[in-house]
Amino acid sequence: MIPEVRAVFQIAGIGFLVAILHTILKQSGKEEFANWTTFVGFVAVFVIVIGYVDQLYGEISRVFLNQ
């Protein structure tokens, strides 16, 4: 599978899992844990996206700076 497509599925999977966990925890009265779960999911997706932004920056600098 193409790495970019795999990343999209990873991000979607993380979002789906976080949404389910958030709902379950909130319904059971543990809103603080639900909020932390959402925050951890956001950080995980942010790390994935930062990796791809770094690759994009490297590719752009390679193309335009002829390195």
C-alpha cells in the first residue's frame, strides 16, 4: 500500500478509536479521562502529520535548491 494512503488510514483509525473511547468514557462519567484520551489522540495524529510536513519540506528544498 502507498505510504500516504496508509497514513490516511492510520489517522482515520486513530480518530475512530478516540471517538469510541471518548464516548464510552464520557457515558460512564469519566469526563476527565475522556478529555485526556482526545488530547492523546490529537498528539498522535499531530506527530504523524509533522513527519509528513518534514518530508514535504525536505522534498521542496531538494527540488528548488538543487541539492
